Amino acid sequence: MIDARRVRISDAVSKLVVGAVLALGAALLLVPAAVVVLLSFSDDRFLSFPPRSWGLRQYDALMSQTAWHDAVVLSLQLAAVTAVASIVLAVPTALVLARSRLRGRFAIEGLGLIALVLPISAYAVAMYAVFAQLRLLGSFAGLVIADLVISFPLTFLVVSSALGQVPRELELAAMTMGAGRVRAWLGVTLRLVLPAIVAGGLLAFITAFDEAVFINFLGGPDLVTLPKAIFDSVRYEVDPVITAIATVVMAVTTVLMVVSASLRKGLR
């Protein structure tokens, strides 16, 4: 009886501790974001919390400053090209590794995911030396190649996971009906994993859009993406417009993440 009571007390204490830790973690993640959103509706010319007046001054300034427009456009272009390139590279790679008997395919798959483990700054330093030799520093193509290092593994993981859920018997059934292997892949397999392909592309898009390390190492003075513009603004002058930019980016990123998660959930 006493042991059972101790077990119940211990379980209650454990749940309380776990709940407190989760609540603290959620607060550490959400409170700064909430503060940024509140500051974006400040009508003050300088950052101050709490704001002395409220309004849409920061959003009006965001709409009127061309420097921010150029940074947003460059970020969108870079993210779109990186997402498409990630899909083009990840889909056939995942298909070959999942549907072939290639020796060492598990080792190849592991090597392709190393970029998710190693520090991104280490990649940036190594790429700087290589890009300097290839004259890719400060070029749009160089930034796309750099972003592919971290975007490709994410797309590959999503697509390969979806391919693992598609029975090979469906392809065999299509081939028994006269379809070739390539046509069976295109007409059956890729059609079934299309939501995962879109989800992987969205993850690559978000990753490239938010990337702030490669652009500072490899972008040069002429290429300024939105993350770099925000970093420069905080470094040289605290422009309250960045609160409006951060709010818009958080909202768009959240929507894209929800769409990506919904697409992946639809495969289960």
C-alpha cells in the first residue's frame, strides 16, 4: 500500500517536473517571438519596450524602402532556385538508392547527410577557399551551390522516407501491364510521392531563404539577402523596421511549415 502510494507520488512529481520543463522551453521559444510581433506595431522611431505609441509605422516604412525590397527579391530568387535544384537532385538520387541494389548505398546515403551534422560555419570557411579558386565568390551561382549543401539533405530525407512507404509491388503491377520501368516510376511511384516532393521543396526553400552564414562568408558586398540585411541593420544601426520584417517572415515561414507538414502527414 505504501509502495503504491510512493509510486503515485513519484509519477505525479515526474509529470510536474516534465510539464515545468516543457513550459519553460515553450516560453523561451515563444516569448521573444511575441515581443518582436508587439514591437512591429510600435509607432516609435526607435526601439523601446514597451512601445510608447502604437501604429503601422514599421510596416509603412517596410513598404517604402527599396533596399528591403531588393533584399527580399534576392532571397526569394535564391530560395526558389535552390528549392528546384534540390528537387531535381534529390528525387532521382532517392529513387536510385531506394529501388536499386547498388553496393554501398547506405554509406552513400550517410555521406549525403553529413551536412546536417557538421557545423555550417566549417562548410562556409572551406567553401570560401574553394570558391576563391573557382571565382564564385560574390556570385549568385555560388550561393545556390552553397545553399544546396544544407537544402539537398532535407529534401532527400523527405523524399526517401516517402519512397519507403510505396510498395514495390505497384511498380511490378504496372510493368506486368506493359509499362517500362521508367514509365512505372513516373506514372506510379513519383505520382504517389508527389506531396513529399513538394514538402521537401518547401523545406529547401525555407532553409535557403533563412540562411545567414553562407551569405556573410561568400556573398560579397553586392549580394544582400534579407537575413544579411537584417544582420547589417542590427550591427550598424537598430532600425525598428526589422521587427516588421521579422514578423512577416515568421508568419510566412509558419504557413509554409504547416503546408509541408500537412503534405507529409497525408502520406501516412
